[in-house]
Amino acid sequence: MTDTTLVRPENSSAIVDAVKAATAARKTIEIIGGGTKRGLGHAVSADIACDLTGLSGISLLEPEELVMTVASGTPVAEIEATLAETGPQLAFEPPDMGAFYGGEAGKHTIGGVIACNLSGPRRVAVGAARDHFLGFEAVTGFGETIKAGGRVVKNVTGYDLCKLFAGSYGTLAIMTKVTLKVLPIPERQATVIVTGADDETAVALLRKVLNQPLEISGAVHLPAWAVTESAVPEIQSLGGSVTAVRIEGFDVSVEDRIARLRRSLAGHKDIAILDQEPSKRFWADMRNLGPCVRRSADHVWRISVPPARGAEAVEAIQRQIKMDAYYDWSGGLIWGLLPALGGACDGPIRAAAEAAGGHATLMRAPETLRAETPVFHPIDPGKAALVSRIKASFDPDSTFNPGRMYRGA
């Protein structure tokens, strides 16, 4: 890698100047927030590192209207602390991946979360990060400032650029502000747990309860290995596998839904309840990928498939390679952990994901391995051409995060 110049702009005008200077000199820019996700995607080799933590602060917060606007370099921890004082929350539960990548927790910024479209367990109830992303300001590769979206969904007209930018990994423009929908913090939460189910039975159970009018806000299955290693004592003490369902809302409503869920699970003898604080600790651990953090030496794959095919996909992979796995999003999101013994094993994993109607992303591996292996699921030539045209319309010289998603882009 060439020597990299670090810049830390304090406002959007400084970013415009930095981009114009970079493009005039034909230099590339790596966009950095808290630096917690630099291990996600291909490693970026750029001439300039643009540190956005100088762009920090909440410029709009209307708890009654459930909307906020915040500078992209603002730490998520700061946002959540402010929201906790006023009532709402970032309901999509942005995961903190600092420890996942061997760094420090608590440094992830809201711009990085949105750029990577990262969502936690509550996605099954409230949608992904992109579904809470209402608007933004950004600086393009032309050195121009653009605005898109609005403060409410119904005000968004024309192309929904928020959906395009969420998950673009900083390859289109430098976002300077984002506007987000927030939702009220539930009065109470509880977790209903079934122990001892195998993967196939557990995923079928999760799908069953999600299809009932119970307003489930979390649905995970941890095999025995993940339970044994759990950081939550109330979970670790259960032994065997754990299939967990979260219920949130007003106290009376939670009690009623727990009772209805118990009746629905009448055929399962081993049922436990985690209430309030133990439940919160458990879901915080799930949100921040606790099982993967504790297996820090393992390569990690994120496999997304239709929930009904989750156990089938894992079984197909395990017939060919050694992989431990656990399930989120009622079986639709699989976290696969492989001992770091050799290659990325992308062939069997991607084949199984595709056969199940999904895709797979290499989330954690050494830089040398990420350089040899497509990190994101390969796309066909038609989609690749479309991606290239979209990229060129915002960043014609491939100035931003070159090669992070796909080589040569």
C-alpha cells in the first residue's frame, strides 16, 4: 500500500474541497468513521483516508414525530444515549462490530451502519436499516453536494436513493448527514425459550410462531456449542440448544402474548422465560454477534436464505466442510464459523446458499484471504454492468473506497 494521507474534515464544505482536490490529482479516498468495519469487504488501498468523525452531532430530534437528523460521523452510542433520555430508539438495532473485528466496542458511527445496511435481531419485526433511512446529504465524486429523501416516507418522490445508498459500502458518495425514523422504546420485553430442539425442528418452530399474531421481535436458534459459550449466565445454565423468541410492548400485552405463545408450544416440555434485564443482555449479545466474537480465530460467513431453507443449507455445507452455525431472523440469517485452517471454502458455502435461494458473504477472514476470495456474492454480468453504470453516475473516477465491494469498482 502507498503512503496514505489522513484528512479529518469538520464540515461538508471541507469534504467538497477534499474531493475536488483528490479528483483533480486523480487520487482515491477511503471513507472512515469509527474504523470498526474496515475488515468488512475487500481491503481498500487508497491515497487518502477521510476520517468523518469530525462530522458529529444531532441537528434534529423530534421524539413526538419519531424522526432525527444526525451527522454521519456521530457514534451510535452517543445517539442511543440521547434517545434513551427522550423515549425513542433505533429500532433496527445496529450491531457494534468493533469487537467482532478484534477492535474496540462502542466506536461505530451511524454513517457506517447505514452505508453497510447493518441490522440486528429486530429486523424480523421492523425491517432493515434501509427501512428506517429517510434522507441524506452527501458529496459525490463530482465534488457536488446532493440531498435525497425527506423527513417522512410520504415526502419521498422520484428515485428512492436511500435504498440505493444503504448497502453501497461508501462506494457512491460521502454521506455527511442522515435522517432516520425512530420508534418508541417498549415498556417491557421478555424472551420465551425452548431448549433441546435440533436445527430443523427449531427453524420450523420459529417460522410457526412468527406466522402467528404475536408480534415477535426476535427469533434465534443457538445450537449447544453456542449455548455453552454464551456470555449470558441465564442462557449458559440451560445447556443443550436454545431456541429463543422475544416479545416486547406494554406489560399487559406482553403477559397475554407469553400466555398465548406457551399454549402454542404446549408440545414442548422444556420452556424457560427470561424477563427484562436477562432478556436485554441476551439480545444485546445476539445483536453484537457474541458467538462470533468469542470464536475470534474463526472465519465467519453470513448466509442469507429463505427461513424455510436455513437448516437445509447448513446441512448441505456441513456434509462437505466443518462449520458451526447459528440462526437469526427465524432461520433466514445464518452465521457460519469455520476454523482458520486453510482457504475460505467459498465454493461449498455459496453453492448451498444458491441452491436454497440465497447468497453468502465472507464477513471475517485475514486480509490475504479476502484478497483471493470474492467477499460479496458474485453477480451475473447483467447486474455487474448495472452496478458499474450506477457507480459511474455518482463517482465516475472510482474515487471512493475503490475495490471494497467488487474488484475494479
